Amino acid sequence: MRKMMVLVVFAFTQVSFADFASELLQASDFGRGGFKKGVSWKSKVVSVEDGETNEREFNVRSLDHDAYVEALSPARSRGEIYIFNDRNMWFYKPSLRKPLAISPRQKLSGQAANGDIASTHYARDYGAVLERTENLKGEKVHVLLLTAKSNNLTYDQIRYWIVDRTKLAIKAEFLTLQGKAFKIGEMEYQNQIKIDGKVVPFVSRLTVVDAQFPENKSIIEYTAPTLVDLPSSLFNVNNLSR
Amino acid sequence: MSARLFWLLAAKNLIRNRRRTLATGLAVVFGYVGLVLLSAYIFRAYMSLRTSAVYLNQKAHIAVMKKDSLTQFPAKPKLFILSSTEQKWIRDELALFKDQIEFSSSFLSGTGLLSMNGKAAPVSILGLEPKEYEMMLNHPMMRKWAPDWIARSSKTAAEELVKDAHGISITNLLAQALDIENRDIGSDAQLVTKTFFGDLGVGEGRIRAHHTTGIMLLEESSVIVPLPFMQELLATEGVEYVGIFLNDIGDTPSIATKLRADLGVGFDIWTYDSESWSPMFVGNMNFLAVMAILFVILILGAVTLSLVNTTTLNVLERTRELGTLRAIGFAPEHLLQIFRRETFLLISGSLLTGLLTAELVVAFVNNLNIRFKPPGTQSDVQFLLIIHFVAVAIMALLVMAMTMMATEYVVRRKNSNRIISLLTDAGG
């Protein structure tokens, strides 16, 4: 009887931790555009790779799990469009007759992958397990291990640091299937956005560094996040074909 | 003692010892036939391999590229591309050799994805100039030395790419991987690469033909497109290398040397027979050379030993005859002259017989139309023997030289004996 009680308490604890991890993850998505209303922002990606720097700018419009990303600069990329439709990703440019299916894992620029420029819905796409709680930059943070629920996501595994006080993610280690970190990301939240009368922090910068060659990095700067009404037809890839 | 007398005595001696003459002659005939057939095989293999390396594998007679591009281009194409300015330098330099150059052509390669029918496959893409590509495949040297090394489909691919600036040629295995069959020729496809700016490069084209590379490793990934299409995909005006095709392959070393001097240290100039540039051709030729040397040594060794053996027996059995000739006034040098002439007549006759026999064997084998598929060929090729008369003459001279030396050695040793010893010698 006693053993049964211990087992039940243990199982309940595990379930509680799992729920806690999922709730943390869902809350952290908010800070990176993962909400059900339409939102738009501009992203500037500055990448340094092997001593060379290049910059790209995008206009991002996101609604729930969908995103419409339009390249603004450099001039040669103007008119290029990336559409995130559920977990599928498409690329289109005016010279193409129909859009091309691409992978969110593909490199966009430097250390930034295609999947990095849209909003984040880790709660939907990843299973979360609480690894530990620790101190980071003077804050109590929970370290979650996220495992991809399907194999067409940007990353297979992510180790995610979420601040207990703000419920915002401030650090991420992007892991290989073997659990080795190949990229490290750090997030800042200097932006704010008003949702349902409440002002909430919004990501302002994501710095992604190559774990093996730290001199290679990409900085994604987010500006002007705004709530907007977006029609669902915007994210219909069939509307892109000539 | 006249030369005519020596020839007469030599001929009569050969006729007198018919059995030994026949045995020795046959040894030389078979040995020489072996050498001629070996040289015929190697000559054909060399010409076919060389021709296919230059034209079919697009190595050209001379290739000009950026320094270290051969090893570095795949990893850092942007750094090792030949820019428009550099291409102009090269073209200006090639104008100096316009009488010696048949044509030149540019090439650019990369990797990417081929997307079609909702499926995608990783591919190696080669961008080339379609008209020049067609010239390479239909070149007179290819028609003469390697006509069956190219699949018909590859020639069709070249013709189709000339007509369509966004044409795409893929291999059959790639078509299978993408669930494409021949009826999808003309269907749309998309090629995806990374441009030199690091952006996504996407181009739309049409499947125009199926080609084959002859190399299993490439059969699952090879795609050929017109050069401008490839440049569009990579967002560049550059090329990977410029291939130069000469009127006379013999001009290769001199032109290559001049290009190295004029273009300077910023460029690598490779010739079709450079091991780094053309490893398959050079590797095959090294193997054939080793094999040839081994067989020539074996055959010549066997023939020479046989000659030494029979000549020794010949001299030993005729010791008293030699003593008699010496006694009636023939000097040792005269006896040597007779034996030399005997050997010369025997070997000449044997070589001629051997050559005629070899020609018959070559005609017979070629008529059999034996087919096989060596690596690097796009279809079955015929096992052909082609006699090259310079090689045949060299072999003949080698055999003659070895046998004359054997005769010299044996006869001189016996000749050094005194007349009385020769006359009383029991022949042992």
C-alpha cells in the first residue's frame, strides 16, 4: 500500500513537472510572436560568416501558426516571399511560376535558418521536459529540454532557458539528434506590444552563434511589432502562382 | 670471303637444320604475336581513354582555373570563381594561339536540389555551353576512337540543351528517384542552390533529356544545364574553368607552358595528362604501362632465353664444323658473320610471319564484336585491337636486338677456342 502511494505521488509529480514545463513554454512563445492575433514586425538579419558581413531585411506578418515573410533588402532579394503554412514552408519569387517547398532547417543567412525569422510556436511543435532550475544573469531560470514532435521542424532538440519571473526565454541551445549544441541563441525583449489592453514584452533581438566557431554569428533585430488584421488568404500558397 | 658467300652459307645452314630452325622460329613467332597483340590492346585503350578524357569528361587539352581552385572550389566557390575580367584576360591570351585552338568552352559546377512532382533530390549540377558540348560529343576524335563510349541519350541531351536555355538533363537513376518517366520529358522542374551571396537560388526549367555519366557515383545525382542557367542559379557571371581544345594534341605542352608564363601565378594551368586534373586517365595509363612493361619483360625474356638455348645447342653441335671452317681459312670474325646472318634471316622471317599472324588474330577478334563495360563509359564498348605500326616496329627491333645479342654472346665464347680444340671437341 505504501509503495503504491509512493508510486502515485511520484507519477503525479512527473505529470506536474511536465505540465509546468508546457505552461512555461506556452508563455514564452508569447514573447516571440506566438499569439493567435495578427501581428507584423520588421526583421533585420545581420550575419558574419568567415569574416564577411551581409544584411537582409524582412517584413513579417504572422497569424497564429502561419507567417508571411517578404524580403525587403538587399535589392536582389526584393520580392522574395516565404510562407509558413502550418508546419510547411514555401518560397516564391516573381520569376517562378509556382512556389517551391523548402525546409525550415535550410540556412537563410549565416547562422539563421529559414524557420528562425517567423514567429515561434515551440509549445505546439515541441515536447517539453524540465531539466533543472538555475541562476542565469541574476535571474532564476528554468531549463527545459524541448524535443521535436515531428521531423519537419527547424530543430530536433532545443535546450531552453526561461526566466521564472517574466516567463520569457533568454537563451537557447540548438542541439543535434545526438544532443550536441551546434548553435547558441540569446534573446532580448526591449520591444513592447499591446494585446487585449495589456502591454507585453516582445523580442527585440535574437543572437545566434555557431557553437564551434563563435566568430560566425547572426543577429536578428525585431522592430515595430504591431497588431494588424490579416486575412487568412494571405497565407494561402496557391495565391502565389502566376 | 665475300658477304654473298656468308649469306649463302647462313641460308643453307638454316635449311640444313630444319627442325631447329622451325622450333626457334615458332618461339619467336608466338612471342612476337603476343607483343603485337599487347601493343594493339594498349594502343587502342590509350587512344580511347585519352579522347574520352578530353572530350567526354570535359577535361579539355588544357584547363585554366584560379590557383588552387581544383581543391578549393567546391567548398569556397565564390573565392575561386573566374570573374568576367579574368575570363577576358584568358580570352585575350587565347587569341594569340587562335590557329592552334579549335574551340574553347567554359564550365561551372555546383550542388543543389532538384524539385519535381512534389519530390526533391540532392544533385550535382554541371553548367556548360551546349553548342560546345555537342561539338565535344560529336568530335571526329570521339567518332574515331570512342564512338561507343557515349550513350545516344547523352547526344540527345546535348541537342536539346542547345535548343532550350532552361533545359535540364538528368540521369535515369535520378528520374527513377523522382518518379519521372520518359513521358515527363518537357515537364517543369525547379533547381535550388545557394547563391554566391548565400541566398536561396531558385530557377525553373524543363526536363529535356536523360543522359548517363558512366560512373555509378554520379548516376544518382548528375544534372546538366546550360551555363547561363547555372550562372543565374548561383547569381554570378563567373565560371569555374575554361577548357581549351586544340587542333593538335601535340601542341599541349608548349601552349600550356606559354599560358603559365603569361597568365602568372594567380592561375593554375592543367593539361589532360596531369594526375591531379585527370586522375582516371592518368591512373588507367599508369596501370596499363606497368602491365605492358611486365608482359614485355616476360615475353622478351622467354624469347631471348629460348634463343640463347637453341643457339648454344646449334653452336655446340657444329663445333667440329666450325673447326673445319677455321682450319680452311675462315677467321673467327667470318664465323660470327655467318651466325649473325643466320639469326637475322631466321628472326626476320619469324617477325614477318608473326606480324601476319597477329593481323589475322586482330581481324578475327575484332569481328567477334566482344562487348564489355569498363568504368567511366556510358554504354557497352567493343573489345577492339588496333595495330600501331610504330609500336610494332619497336617491338620487332627489340626482339631482333635481344636475339642478335644472344647470338653474339654464344658464338664469341665458342670462337675463342683454338682450332685443334674445335676439331677434337665431342660437342658436349
